[in-house]
Amino acid sequence: MANTRRILAESLKNLLKRKPLEKITVTQLVDDCNINRQTFYYHFHDIYELLEYMFFVELDKIFENPIEYDNNFVYKWEKVYYTILQSVLNEKRMIISISQSIGRSKLDEILYNVFYRIILRFIRDESEGINICEEEKNFIANFYKYAFVGITLDWVDSFMKVNPEIIVFRVSRLIGGDLRTALHKNH
């Protein structure tokens, strides 16, 4: 089952390299994967749900390998955010096409879900040994997701002219280790 979902996600990614999202149909996807339409709808409600899943697959690839620190980054989140921005930059044409193809509210919704998952993962790591309830963790994750999505979308809207390392540096200058501080303040 997960394999079919990943195959569909890879197919969507490949099709997005050739055409805008609004020109991709479920028929094209299932033909490309050699599956039937019912199989697609068994796994996904629509192409937007598949698009969100595709982003999650790409995100999982980032987390598959241990995140190693280097001299450029102090916090683990910096390295992850840099890797995400670099991945977006590597797929610049596809990302801009997606951004221009779907409504801003739909793209916001997808990215909020993606960034929420990332941030909640860091919150769970950072909150080891801190007595903090899930409701507070969720609140903190929601706060940070809005900031990261907003900054990322502004960067995409400006056609990614600024180097990802500079974006990460600017964000880090503002929030640095505040995630851990926020956890301590809210327990």
C-alpha cells in the first residue's frame, strides 16, 4: 500500500517537471503508474492530497539520514530548514509551477501541514525531560509553522533569489534557541 502511494508521488513529481499542476489529471497519473483509477482514489481523495503526500515523502528523505552539524549551523532545525530550502531551490521550476497553479490558500494549507510535522518533531525531541502537555506543544508548533511557511512562501514568491543559507541565518538571528526556551516557559 505505501509502495503504491510512493509510486504515485514519484509519478506526480515527474509529471510536474513537464507540466503545470492544473494540467495533470488523475488519468495521466494512473496511466503513468500502470494502475487503475480506483486504486488512486483508494489512496488519495484528489491530486492535492497526493501533492501534500509528495511533500511528506520528500521530507522523509531529509530525515532518513542523521542530521549532522557543521560550522554553518548551531541548531539542528537550521540544518533541516536549510536542506528543505536547498531542495526547494533544486526543484525551483516545479515549485514555482505548483505555487502558480494552485490557489494560495491551498498551498498554505499543504505547507502548514508539512511544517507543522517538522516543527512538532523538533518539539518532541527538545521537550525530552520537560513536563509540558501536548496542547502546549501543539500551540508552539502552530506558532512556528506560520512563521516558517510565511518566510518560505515569500522566498518562493521572490523566485528564490536569496541564498537559502542567508534565509536560515536571518531566521536563526531572530529565534535561535527560542524553541527550547518556549518549551521551558510553557511547562
